[in-house]
Amino acid sequence: MPGPETVIFGGNTTCVEITTDSGKTVVIDAGTGIRILGDSLLRRPEIKSIHLFMTHVHWDHLMGLPFFGPLFRPDFHIVVNGCRKCFEGLQRIFSSNYIDGAWPVCFGDLKARIDPPPEFPMAVVALDDVLVEQHKLQHPQGGLGFKFTEGNKKFVFLTDNELTEEGWAGACFKDFVNFCQEADVLVHDCQYFPEEVVSRRGWGHSDTKTVAKLAIETGAKKLILFHHDPWRTDKGVKEIIDRCAQELDRFNCEISVDAAREGAIINL
């Protein structure tokens, strides 16, 4: 929620840009942050294509798409991949078949070339020397997390994911431990404090204690806490960081921990 109480960590919804060593541009999710990203891409004329990976199609992860400037450029190419119904979800946000007048632009009016996923379920994707692997999320209606491996570097992105021993088949805590092994950067949903998550079981989000445990058991080098609660102010997010750091300290772990911040850049 943008405003004066979220100026440190930011208030836009999920959108992350990844640039590979070979120069490919990858985007994860199309939340409200994608408007700022689109403006940035249009100022970089050498970029004419992106790979858009969707974790899932809940509103906060696609509601920025109508304001993504490259959609209206005929020289821009977007390759969509990711979760089940990701392409259908992106199209539907432009549809007026459900509520008359919800949005004036139809999907067919967009100028960019937009390619649907080459296959479903998403296979392992190779982008030059980068290997992109998927892992299903424990979240209402499902979704996918992603691991990017380039050389000996690993970046893991898992948002909207509830870490629990009683998860769906293939989405239990131990499954995520295996998937995230030795990540250089682990980005994980950490929306709640442990005392808050008790009344929010099944909502598909995690807490400081379980996220710290995941980082410890995977040997992650850097932990980024993601998907801040809409009611969480900058002060509250700072408390989330502190509580997670205390949990890491309890086990004498030297894992670097911070919360996701708008505009932050991490080099691997």
C-alpha cells in the first residue's frame, strides 16, 4: 500500500526484474511495480524482449499489467511462462465480458507480440546459460516458484508460499528444503509473525520462524523477506527483519537477512 508509512520498503505489489549475464531480461509477476519497470525498459532501447514468468494469477500479481508501457509497442516481444492458466489470467484482466466497462482496452488491441507458454505444465526452461526450474507453491489455487541457476550461482524466488509439514504432495517443508539447497539468494514470502500466522493457516503465507528455519536447513547465503502485509508499515517490516534475524542468531547462523525494498539491486 503506497503512502508515507511505506517509503522505505515500498508499497507496490510483486514485480521483480532479473538480468542474466548474457543480457536476457526476465520479469517475475505483473503487480503494480511493473508500471515503473515498463518505463525503465522503454528508456533502454537495446531491450526489445522479455520473458515473463507468472507465479500465479491473483490480482496483486497481475493488476499492474494494463499500465506496462511495452505492451503498446509493436517492436516489443513478451514470452509468457509459469503457472497454470498464466496466459488466460493475463488475457482476462483486459476482458470486459464480466463487468461492462471494467477496462477499456482489449487484449487483442495490444501492440506487442505476446507469446503463450510453449507447453504446460511448465518444463525446465533454458535461457542461454541460465536454467529456470519450477516448484509448486502451497497457496490457495496453487502457483509456482522458480529457481534460476547460472554457472555456480543460484537465485530462488518463492512468494505466496506457506511453509508447513502438512502441505500438499510435493509442497511440504522438506520439498522446499531440497529445492532451495545452497541458494546464494533465497527470496521467500514472510508476511507474518509466528503469533499472527496461527489464525491465518491456509492463507498461503509464511512467518519469520519457519522462513528462518528454511534458510538454515538449505544453507542459503542471503535471505530476502518478501510479500509484505498490506497493513504493515515500514516500522512493522523492520520488526519482521529483526524477528527473523533473532531466530537465525538463536542457531548461530551467519545468514544475511533483509526485507525486499523497491528499487533494490542484488548482484550475483
